[in-house]
Amino acid sequence: MALTTNKAVLEFVDKAVKIACPDKVLWIDGSQEQLDALYAEACTTGEMIKLNEEKLPGCYYHRSALNDVARVEGRTFICTREEKDCGPTNNWMEPQKAYKMAEDILAGSMKGRTMYVIPFSMGPVASNFAKAGIEITDSIYVVVSMAIMTRVGQAVLDKLGDGTDFVRGFHGKCELDDEKRYILQFPEDNAIWSVNSGYGGNVLLGKKCFALRIASFQGKNEGWMAEHMLILGIEYPDGSIKYVTGAFPSACGKTNLAMLIPPKSYLEKGYKVWTVGDDIAWIRIGADGRLYAVNPEKGFFGVAPGTSVKSNKNALESTRKNSIFTNVVYNPNDGTVWWEGMDKNPPTNALNWKGEPWDPSKGEKGAHPNSRFTAPAENCPCISKFWEDPDGVPLSAIIFGGRRAKTAPLVYQARDWDHGVFIGSIMASETTAAAAGAVGVVRRDPMAMRPFIGYHVGDYFQHWIDMGKKITNKPLIFNVNWFRLDEEGHFLWPGFGDNFRVLEWIIKRCEGKVDARETEIGYMPYAEDINLEGLDYNICEGKKFDKTVLESILTVDKEAWRQDADSIAEFYATVGDRLPKELANELETLKKNVAQ
């Protein structure tokens, strides 16, 4: 029975029924009773496995198909009516062709199956930031995961009323054929269609598909921003809290920063870090002219391998109850899970992510490198009491970061908003030995949004420039690089909790409490203004981190920046004539500054 009389919603569901021909349609009302029944059904069919209720209460194990373990950028399309509006960072497909192709794949695909209709809200339902969606799916895994990641159920439909401003998401597992797998975004239609996948990143349509690709387009048209950013609060001993957002490409420490635990010397004084969001920020201008950010999600969809008590205790604690683990090691002996990097005690007689008997002594990894946990944000020990504030939290700073061995210093500040947009637009990471291909290759990932901008990247940059003209009380913009290396390839900065020392300097700059020196690339700290108290870090045997080492990573290597300027020019050339003139001017300024 339908949970709404909204004609637009009912028409969308009726169309999906006619295409996919399910045996049954079940509307998700958000009740725990209904979700419990779906978990029980999934365990009966083998889609999920109930884990040890004492050790991992309310937790379940799930495996995706062997050919379906990650986002598929090559099969992800932005379907704008004009190809020129898609831009060089996206794959384009003509909308009517995309709809027809997806309809043909979905035709009759749910015969013998149940179609689930999930009303969901990105952002707290009562918030002015919030946006509604309807996801249609034939996967119980999707239903229960969306219930962790978003707000689902009747309350969403009640707020929507008779409105038509909702995202139409249509997902079908179909045959899980990777040759016919497509993730299709229609930004001009508020629509997402996903076929032949069961992996979370492709099928939890509230995640990257809606919260970034579609929402970035909505934000451009409506005067707000949807960004691939963490949100954290820094609490001072006097109880005051300052908030920052941060954008980091993959493998650059984003989740660790979002859930950072300050060094012992700071904790003893009463400093704290609070997590508002670990992945996505929706940002609007408040009545006071400041930017305010909300986390539109309700859970964490994190990479499991490497998550440990040492690397990210708060993330690990978040998974201890009411969570779903996908493609990690499953230990049937005691109903628990394990992954590489969790600890040094892999289970014996366990099953790897493929469901095969696994012997860790043979050197083969048990968990897939992209194995995941889906955990409620409310589980996080450092979750902010304001994380669901409908008005969002006020931003003091925006931080961009990348992975550069030599070029970028530990931290520097933009001269002004447009220069900050320039810094974000040229964000980059270098491939490491663990990545496929050559080491040290620079990949430009503007604002960490390269795979997620739902329209032309040049127009996206212009939207940032335009927002700067409207914000009367702007946050300051910074760039950080935790990954500077010495000549032997050792990391020079300790990272992890010690990144708090840099955050402290950033907030002091926002408050005008510390000076900085102007350099060719922006404002940089004086070494004595970054607190090293209690820092006990050996870069390598016999070489201790001290002020001299700190000074070495607060320098500008002009030759490296000259080479980088050439690389930036090559990237900007791909953007074409939609590159804002302000960014072209900033590049010319950089070239001039590092010329001699």
C-alpha cells in the first residue's frame, strides 16, 4: 500500500513497476519492525549473515558479486541535453538514449522479486538544507544501508506533501552484468538510474550520485554548494568551538582528520575535536553573511582495511553496533569480522571476502582492498552534538589537501577568496608505489570533486567564484600537505593526531591571533607558531622531528612550482573557454611569482 497521495511520486513508482514487473511492491516506512523483518529475510536467502550479537550487536555481513566491488567511473555518465554542458571531467550520454538503454536492461528484471520504494531525506528532515529522494530498488541490502546512511520513511513523504522537488532514483540489480553496468545521472531531470550493480557506491543513490553529482547541479542553480568535504569542530578549553571543512582526494587522510584525536598534551588542556561529517558538506550562506554547513548523510560508508585503534579509533568504534560489513574477512567460528590493518591477529579457519577458506600465512589478503563498513554516525564517540543541527554549523575555514612529495608545503593560506578557489582547483595527488602505473604522476582532482561534479567543471569553478561575491563574511582558505618526503622517502611530518597542531594555527589565523609571512604561493607560518610541545616523532632511525625539520617543510621550491605551473596550465587547457578569467589570472600570478 502506498504511503503517499503525491501524484508525482506515484507516477514515478507506477512507471518503474511497468518497466521492471515486480511480483510485489513494498513501501519503506522507516520503522524498526519493518527493517528487522527485512534483515531476517536477507539472512534466510543468504544475502546477509547475522554477526555475533554479543560482540557486534545488530551487525550484519554482506558480500557483493566478485565483479562488483567498487565505483565504476568509466561506466558513470552525466546525461545533459547538450554535450557541452557535461564537461571534460565527465562521461556524457544523450538523455533519451540513456533512458532507453536503462529501460531495456530493467525490462522485466524484477519478475519474481520485490520492488522496494524508499522515501529518503538528505539532511535532517526538518532542515532547510534537506532534499528529498525516492529510491526504487530490488535489493534488501540497499534498503537497510539507506536506512543507515539517510533518513528514510513516512516523515520524508509527510514533509514532501504534494511537492515535486525530489530526486527520482531507480536501481535494479538485474543480472549484475558488468558489461551492462551503468550509473546514469540526469541533473536536469533530478534523476538517477543505476543498473547491474549491487555495490554500495553505485547503488546507495543518496551517496555520491545524489549528494554530490545531482546536488552540485542543484546548488549551482539555487545558490548553495554541495562539496566532497568533511566537517569538524575544534573545541577550546573555554568551551568555544570553531568549525572547518576539508576536501581531500582518496588516500589523503580525510576520514582520519574528520575523527582526529588531538595529541595528549592538548587533551590534557581540554581541547577536543568533534565530527560533524566525514565525507560530504552542503553549504549555504546564513543571515549573518557567513557560510553554514550540514552533513546531509546519517552514516559512514568507510573503507575497512587500515582502520584500526591506532589509525582511527573513533571510526572503528563507530562500527561496533548496528553496522553492515561488506567484503571483509568473515569468521564463522565466532561470528565476527576482520580486515588487514585492524590488528596483527588474523583469525584462523575464516573465510575471505569471496567466501573461500582463507589462510593468512599464505600471504593473500583476506579482505578486498575496497571492503567497506556502513555505520550509523550516532555511534561515533566524537560525533558533534550539533551534527544534526538543521541550520548547520558556521565555517571559519576551508581546507584543501593533497599528496605531494616535494611541491606543496605543510600548510599555506590563500591571499583571498579567488586565490583560494585557485588553490582548490589545482588540488592534486601523486601516485604512490601502491597504485597502479608510474610513481609520482600528478593527478588533478579539483576540490576532490573530479568524479562527482554533475556538470561542466568550468561552470563549477565559476560557481565558486560567484559564491565568493555573495559571502560577506568569508571563511579563510588553506592548503595542507601531510605527505612531504625526505630524500630517502620517509614522511617528514608525523600526521594523524599531530595534524591538530596545524589546525590550531589555521584557527589562530582565522581569529587574527598569529602572524604569517607572505610567500610566492600565499601566506605561510613562522615555524615557531606551530606548537611542537610533546611531539615525539622519529622520521627515521636517529633523526628526530624538530623545528629545523619543520622549517624545511615550510619552504617554497620555485623550480618545483615552475614545473607545477606548467602542469596546471595543461589541466586548465582541458577546461577550455569556460575557465573563469579569475583563475587564469591567478595562474599568471603564480608563474610570475616563481619565475626567478
